[in-house]
Amino acid sequence: MSSLPSLPEDPERAVLTQAGPEPARAPCPAPANFRAEVARYDAAAELGRWEGPRYRMTYRILGEGPPLVLIPGIASSYRVYALLLNRLGEHFRTILYDYPGENPDDHARLGPITHDHLVDDLFGLIDHLHIGRAFLVGLSFGSTIALKALHREPGRFPRAALQGGFAYRHFSAAERWALRLGRLVPGNVSRLPLRRTVLAYNSRLEFPSLLDDRWDFYLEQNGLTPIRALAHRVDLLTRLNLRPILGAIPAEVLLLQGNEDRIVPQRDFEVLKAALPRAEAVVLPTVGHQPHLTHAEVLAQLIHQWLLPCAGGPGGCDGTSGNACSGKPDSCLASQTTTGP
């Protein structure tokens, strides 16, 4: 059963009806000012800290409604998710948190912290906030934490969405050696040699000229990640293989994959799609690994429609009906989105 909108095969072609040709479309709006969205998020979000067993966790809450925990990617500040969270905050109580080592005063001792501890800390935060059940949204590295949480306590999470998700990553011997050396370098990621070159190779084409300011913002925020914290998270991935548990995850999961993603290849997406018993898949054409920066409105709409299926057409979502949305996304969104097989 699908709870996603029915999207056209070719959204650029006019759709003829008995009444005649489709009315002329209004021009698509200009992209949102990302830094203004960050300022809006900072002004409205509630900042909190939880004294957990391994570190002092910083978290931010925005919006009212059903709780939604967004588990972030491996490297960047919370600010890169501001536009996505502002849109999701119109329908959910969104919760975003920082990983250990992200803040200099969080007292994290990274060495003993395992991937399972990161999952423990997710549950600890949920209990700290007195949340019974919550939706999960995991982005890239965050998808691995979401998958383990869904396997451990599926009853806590009615539905989940994963973007750029994976269950296993292969690392060469050279990459493992570079990782060991990287952990010895002090400071933030901005100090790493060739950082901009590697990021440009992986992601620059995702940002058209219209979004040049967002590319600069991404470089800036990515550079704030502490090297030791990033190296710790990557090291956890070198020893992680979630493929054996995928078939035992009963939750309904939406898989979102950018067709141009050069960081998490489509084969990882296909593994999840084939192994998860109740997964649905959406491929985003012309999108790479950073849709929270380049296509945040599309991402927010798909997540919203999946987690809170429409009960009575495009205007009514109450989260209680299993019916698919009867309306389509507006043409500016639909022209960038297609359902996967």
C-alpha cells in the first residue's frame, strides 16, 4: 500500500482533460534565502541540553504536532537542516540533536563510544523528552542509527523515512590508514587538505548557479565539524554491517535517493529496498546527496505525506488514515520527483 502521491511519468507534458488543456502554470517561486531560514530557525527553535551517560547532548525543538526526530548526517552543523526543519515544523514537533564531540563543552570521550551507544543515546533523548512514540527521519549516516533503532524497538516508531541511507560501506586499506592519521589532526575539518576539492567532486554539481550561495554555506558549515568527531563516526562505519538485520525490521520505511548521489551510490539504496520488508522507494532525479540544502521543500513534502498520509485530499492530513493522498504536489515540486519501482 502506497501513501505517496501519484506523480506523472513526464511532468513537463501538458495534461489534457475533457474540459480542455491544463491552465497555464504560475512561475515557480524563487529559492528561499537560506541564511534567512537559519535566522528564522534560530529565533523559533527551543534549545535544550540533556546530561546523558556519555556526553552532554545539545538538541533543538521546533514546531507542534506529532514528534519527529531527525537524525543528522555525518558532518555539518545543525544549520544546514534549517530550511527542511522550518517546513517540517509546520506539521510536526521536530527534534534535531548533535552527535558526541560536536561541541567542545559536551565532555564526550569518543574512544569508548560505539555505534550501539549512539542508538542508546537516541532512546535516552526520547525518554528525556517524555515521548512515547515518534517518527524517525535518518539522513545518510543517521540512517544507520535509525535502522538499528527500528530493529531494536519497532513499536516506538510508527513510520520512518531514510534519505541517502545505507546498511554497509566498504573502506579500502588506504582509506582506513588515512582515517587513522586524520584522528591525530587537531581542529576542525576546514583544516584538512583537499577538503574543498573532494567536496566539489562529490557534490558541486548538485548546486546549480541559482543556488551558489548555498554551496558556499555548505562549505562553511561542513568546515565547522571537529576532525576527531568526524574520524570517530567514520571509524564506526568501518566496523558496521546492518545487512543481516534488515529483513527483521517490520516498520514501514520510505527510502529517498538522489539519482545523482555520488557519496551513497544507488546500489546501497537497492540493497535497502530489496531487504526491508515494508519499504517504499522514491528516486529524486537531478538530486544528489544534499537535498536538505538543494531541494528541501521537495524533501519536506515527501516526508510529510509519507508520515501523515492524507485523509481527505491535498488539504487534510490527520495521520490516522492509511489512504494515499488524492492530490499531487504542485508542479514545481513534481517536476523534480519521480516514484521508484
